[in-house]
Amino acid sequence: NKYLNRAGRYYNSGKKVALITGEGVIHQGRSNPAISGSTIGSDTIAGAFREARKNKQIKAIILRVNSGGGSAFASDAILQEIVKAKEAGIKIVVSMGNVAASGGYWIAQYADKIIAMPTTLTGSIGVVYGKLVTREMLEKIGITGDSLATGPSSSVFSTTHHYNEQQKEHVQEVLDWFYNIFKDKVSKGRKLSLEAVEKVARGRVWAGGQAIDNGLVDVNGGLITAIEETKLLLNLKPDENISLQQYPRPYNLWDIFHYSDNSEQERIEPATRFSGLWSVVFLSLQMLGFVKAFPLTRFIKLAKIGNDEPFQLTSTPLISECGILCHNSF
């Protein structure tokens, strides 16, 4: 702080511009602030756009995207908030990181300006879906199961059944429907004909330099370039300063410890809220030698449960995170 006070702080005065950062897989719910890798939750990012839009001092929003995609529903939920922000007169600039493809491009396509680095992987205008059928694998280790179908398509999401011909047709129809919606949005957002979009779509990935030639990106550059383009959209001079406001607020260790992807946070029981924190505490105590995790087989012997005697384990969310019975060591 002493150094910054002497040298001066950048982007802390002038017209207010929101900076929203999204990194990782796009999914419904809250963004995951985990140390192992963050994600883009539609509730979090859409909420950030909504909050910035309601702030009358915000004149533009810069969205920094680094994502290979994810859920189409989640991506579109974010895009709808971007549309509302544009309707409110807010300029939208997208700055692409290493990758902004598929869902990562879906949330960028309506921006006033799209900036990508020459090596950014972008595009991937397409839809893919599948499922992992595990029936044969489980049977090899002696696990079998059965199900009761109530209709010809009731097992379409089952991981123990392959698609039948009718299900394949239905899945393909849904994929084609999503694909056409994706192309239509790109056509409207980038002001390209559907024929031009089809030529660069089909799931193909483009480098940032190629994306300019294809009409998918406007300018090559990084976040600084995005800030410069934002100034141009706001009719500011190049040397005029702006004030970057980060949305949502930066995560701290507390957010990481009691993270939940449930958007209805107030409905979560206290035990669940603190389960992540207690898990970290329990693992720390175990590493220091103060707590020993018992294997499940040893617990059965200590409890004097017979080998053939049935029993049931019941635990709260707190115990399932850090309790002895459900610990990773067994």
C-alpha cells in the first residue's frame, strides 16, 4: 500500500467500469472459488451483471472470459443478463483469455467489442452431448442392477442403458435445436449471415488471429486493450482514467471453506454451511497427528458388528465432510 500510494494507483478514478471475471467450466448455480480450480456459475455471473446494471454509475462492463464452455442453459442465463445490461445503455466489452470457446463464446457473442489474444482458442460453435454407460464395467466387478421403464424414452439419461434408436433420434433433435439457436445468436450478435456463421461453426476452434478474419472477434489484445476499447466506446480520451469496479467481490478464504453451489444460501442448514471449514480443520488435525481416521473395517470390529450382520450408516452433512466414518482413508 505504501508503494502504491507513492507510485499512484491505476484505474481508481474517473468513470466507473465494472470488471467481471469468469474462469472455468460454465454450470448452473454458484461459481466455485476452490483453490484447485474455479468455475463459472450462472447465478454468480448473472447476478454480477444484474448488480452492475443496477448501479447507475456503471457506464460499461468488461467481461474477462477464460472458459472452454459447459452448460448451454447456464451460458444462456448469463447472456440474458448481458442483453439486459445493453438495453440499459451499458457498453459491453469481452476480453478473452487463453480460451473462450463453445459456452465461453456463447456468453461473449452479444458484446459491443470482443478482444482476443492472437493465441486465444475461440469459436467451437456447436453442441455436444453424451453419456457414459457403466453397466458392463460394473458387472465385471460383481455389481448388477435393474430398472423399471415407464416409457420408451424413460431411460435416456440412465448410465446403465445404451440409447435405443428412438432415443438417438430425440437426442439428435435436441442437439440440432440447440445448434441452430447457437448459430442464430451468433448471426444476430456478430451481424453475420447464417451462411457465414455455418462456414465457421460446426464445432471448429479458431485461434484469435483467425477469429478476426472470420468475424468472430474484433481486435487482438489482452485486458489492457479491452480497457482502451472501452474508453473509445465511452468517448473518453486515451489518457483519461477510469475506475474499475470488480463484480462480484473477490473471494476470500472464508468463501472457499463454506462454499456451496446452492443459490438459495439462506436455506442451507448451518452444519452444511460450515462443513467445508470443519473438513479443513479435521484434515489439519489429522496431518498434525492429533486425530486418527479409522478405516471402516476397523470401525466394524470396534463396534462388534458381525461380518454378515447388516447395518446402516447415517450422517449429517457435517459428519460426511469431516467425520471418521466417511473420511477418505477407507
